[in-house]
Amino acid sequence: MAISAGDVKTLRDRTNAPLMDCKTALTEAGGDIDKAIDLLRKKAGSKIGNFAARETAEGRVAIYLDAASKTGAIVEVRCETAPVAKTDQFIQLTNDIAKQIALKGPANTEELLKMPFVDAPAKTISDRIMDVFALIRENMKPHRFTRWTGVLGDYVHHDGSQGVLLLVEGENAAPQVLRDVCMHIAALNPVSATKEDVPPETLAKETEIFREQTKGDPKNANKPANILDKIVEGKMKTWLAQNVLLEQPFVKDDTKTVGQLLAASGLKLKKFVRYKVGEIS
């Protein structure tokens, strides 16, 4: 099949691989960008990152925590252009929608849009969005959200491009510890909270990639199969330490893991969610 220059550029942007390598991988993958990324990783090893799927979009992430009910919500609201995402009107809108979700608990975006707005019940959330649309003349909509109740931590990057909502168990949770863990998640984007939470298909894919990398390394040409298996096992242990939250060295103090930090604070991780504007949910 014909591979377009646009597809090659997209793959190049996502992997930083040479253009010709991108074109070759896309051709071999039949135009499937995700398959092409896996092919590049198998051939280039650590030179190609394990990039998350993403799409072109603009918008903002907002979080609202209600101390009285111990309920919080994180939401990604989409718009058409980056300048609009930085306007005071759009920032206030995303904050209002996060508050609405936290306090009223809609089941989905459709229900959310029909709800009376908590700060002006004569209007619905859809009306609130239309008020901003009338000023800015750009489409905008809630894209995804999560709402939890319990001991919560949160972090939103200063530009609203990403945010993290964290749920833990424990008494006297120090707000700074929760915020630090959220900032760690935003920076390192762990695949899962624990080893047990890593999807089996992810483990299988990473194992296959490491096996191809190991077999393709000239240094391993004459090594027996059991030694190659041990090399792959070692690579997977390293991958888990780099990608599982509780196993990751804490960004502010790499002498301890995030799991050790939480345990020392008397906290047990339950779950987290990280939103980054533009990612495919």
C-alpha cells in the first residue's frame, strides 16, 4: 500500500526515528502506526521509546476536591486551538466542570451536559459551555472524567496540559506527600500502580520486543537459549522497575521507591489516573 508523507511524519514525531526507517516500518506494518512503532523498537532497542498513543487536540485538565465529602474529580475539556485553552474564560469553564462532576457525580458526559449548573441552577452545563462559545466562537466539550471518594491527592501542571488524581488508604495523609506522588506520576507516566495491574497483553508485547532485541544483538549470537531467556527476564525486571509506580525510584529522592515513600507515611496506594491533553483515552 502507498504510505503518505503525513503518516511518515507522524511516526517520526512519535519516535524520533530516521525518516527512511519510519517509511520502511510503516510499509512492513501495512500503514499501522502502532505496529510500526513496535517494529522500530524491536530493531532499534532502547533508541525508540515506548510512546503512548496520542492524537492532535487542544484543551485543558482541571481537578476539584471537595473537603466536606472527600470527593474529587479530574476532567479533560477539549477545544480547537491552543490559544483558546489559555484564555481565562476557558480555564474557568474547565474548573466549573470539574466542580460539577465532583459535587454531582454524573454517570457520563451526556448526563453531565444536561445537569443544572451548581453555581447557577437556572442553566445546564451545556448552557454554561454555550456562554463561553458565544464569546470565543470555538467548539469545546468535556472529553473524559474520573470521580472518586476517599483520601485524595492531586496535581495539575501549571499550563493545564496534564493532571493526576490519586486515591490512597491511611490516616493523617500529609498533603505534600500526596502532591509529590502525583507530581512523580505526571513526570514519569507509570503504566500501572503495581506489577499485578500491568495488563497481560502489555507484558506479552514487551517480552516479545525484548526477545527480538536480544536475538538481534550480535553479542548474543552464540549464547544458548537458557542464557537468552535470562537476559530477557532481566530486561523485563528493569522495565517493570521503570514503569510500575510502586517500583519506580521517587523523583525527589531516588534512594527510595514510591512504594517505600507511601509505606513510610502510613499510606497504601489504591489507584491513580493521569490525564494528558490530546492522548487517546
